[in-house]
Amino acid sequence: MHPDDILSREIAGSIAFFQDYTNLKPGSPGYGLTVDSTKDPSVASIAAVGFALSAWVIAAERGLIERGSAQAIVRGTLDTLLERASHHRGFFAHFLDMETASRLAKCEYSTIDTALCLNGVLTAEAYFGDPAISDLAARLLERVDWRFLVFEHAERALFHMAYNPDRGGDYVTGDPGFISRWDMAAEQKMMYLQAAPRLESDLARRLYAGFERDTALFEGRPIIFNPGGNLFAYQFSEAWLDTRRYLDPDGVDWFENTRLATLANRAYCIAQAGSFATYGPESWGISCGDSPWGYDVSGAPPTREAPKPNGTVSIYGALSSLPFAPEPVLAMAAHLVRDHPQTWGPYGFYDAYNLAVSPAWYSRDLYGIDKGCSLLMIENYLSGLIWETYTESRPIHKALEVLRFTRRPMNASAAASSIPSA
């Protein structure tokens, strides 16, 4: 199968996934919610909803869903988020009941999962230009009390990661309340963008400056790395923000940073090929997702601690690297279709596979956030649609000004590595 055909079929399959695993039942209290995983279709992930909202934009642009139908889905989803989805001061519960939109058990109210959802809200609002959608989106964004999760530590302004009011609740180890803190470079950059227009400018800039920038070298080039070396943490904010066109206040090139981290991840897999049959030049990608042991959190150097490879390749992690390393990703996609057809199903690629166990293991499940991230990155590689829609939206444009990001002319090397020629 030609790489262009693989990408087209993967996009169509991803849209079909969101159609089949989103609650689109008219009149349902949970209308518009998307599953966390096909392992349990009764559980929705608020983060997956953000990817679904962006998926409806792609579907409308490509004619895979009639534009009016996509708008109606977005309106219904935003109504659910505003009126029925469980939240605390605007921060959504991480997991919701698919049918009722109520908080699942004692899960946390999550900053990053809320931010992923709101990235979808921002994208859909900017794309459709629908007054009803704009009104619902504005009310959702205004409801989020970012200041509630701000605190000072060692003369730095930081966000708490989450809040849980229940003793014995998810991530609560002692007294209920605030949970952990965003003090490392990871997937949370979108949070600073969303908060910037709603906080004092000085505080917004201190929050962005507050997280550590751990740095290591790869082939002589510095990488600001996340502690676990997980691919997804380099990808989630970058799935929406067009980092090709901006440098951060300190001159950091986050596009180049993700490109180098991607190449480092692949190089580590190649180096481990003698120990794990799954790894090699056309089979790489260590991240988080499905595995023979359930949900797996893995990473590759650079990391704070020595990584523990297990042979699982995150297919979505590699696909989501497409704008940053197109040739290796396309080679891997062709390899999987040709030599491992078990990785392909009715919705395109499954989540992961592992040839280092006996018998060889192939996932038969999908995660909404995984399928969503790879979908957005494929579309960005092909057209730049999500990057342009989100980054040029009024709230994000204002946030970039507040945080003092600087726009630059399209860098020729970045452009060549991200958008193919016609």
C-alpha cells in the first residue's frame, strides 16, 4: 500500500472510530462524550473529548462528515460539557460515565485532561465560526478558575496537577485536596496558553517560566526532556500549537526539541534491537498505551532514571511523530501494513504490538487520546489544518503575546520536515 493511501485510510478509520465510540445518541445526557478505551466503552475520558472535537473539524474539512452535521455534534458536545459534565471550578473529572456525564467513582479533577478537552473546544470554535458554538465555548473557558491551582514553591509559581476532595480517591495518599505539581517539562504547555489571558500577565509569565528545563545531549544537540522520556509528552501540546512558527520567550525551539526527542527515541529502539525483536529501524516508538500487561508507561532516553524497555512499540506514538520525522514514520507504517497486518483493523492501526513476548502480542484495542493525537498529527503533516486553526485563534494568539512568544518566518528546515511538497 502506498504511504499516501495508508495515511488517507488511517484518517478515515480514525474518524470512524470517533463516530462509533462517541455518544451520539440524541437526547442523551452524555451526548458528545468519547470513550477512554475500547476495553470499556462505558467510560469516557474528558481528554478524549478534546481530540474528538478536533476530529470533527478534520472530518468536516475533508468531507468525511457533512459540515452541518459536524457543527451539530460540536454544539451538542459543548452543551454537555457546560451543563452536565462533572467539574470543580471548571476543571473536569478525568473520567465520566458515557451515558450520564457524571464523575466516575472518585477520580481526580484534572488540569491536563481539562486542558486537552479545552484545546478541542478552542479548535472547533475557531474553525466553525458558529455563534452558538462561540457562546458555549466562551462560557466554558471563562468558568475555569486557573488561580485555584496556582501556588508558590521555592520562589516559583506552579500549577498543581489535580484536585480530589475525597479521602481514598484517585491519587490521594493522605488528606484529600491538591495533587502533585507541574514542575517539569512535559505535555502541559497548553495549560499556560489557556491560562495566560485569564491571569495577570506577570503571573502568567512566571507560571510558564516555573517548570524545570532538564537538558541532555543527543548527537551533540540539547534536548529539554520530560522525566520519563515518554513520546506523548512531547506531542500533546504540539498536536495543536504550531511550534514551527514560534520561539518561546527564552528562544526555545519546541519543534526542533520534539524532532530531536523523536530521533533519540528511535535511536534507542534501534540500539535495543538485539534484546527485543519488536525494535528496529522500521519498528520504534516507546510511549504510553496498550501492552501485553495492560496500560503501560514507558520511555526512552533522555530520562531522569534509566528506562526499562519491554519490547512494546507504541504505534500511535510513532504515527504522532510524523511531522517531526516523516521518512522514518512513513517507512514504519509501510512495514507494519506489509509485514504485520495484525496491527491493522477497521479503524486503521491498533494501539501497539510486542514481538518480544511469546506468543507475539498484537493489541486489539484503541485509546481515544492515542487515536486522536495520531489523527491530528497526520492532518498537520498533510495540511497544517489543526495547527493553523488553533494557533491563529484569538485566545491562543493573545496568550502567545502575553507569554512573549516571538513569531518567526517559516523556517525552511522545519517546513521541509513537517509539510510535504505538493
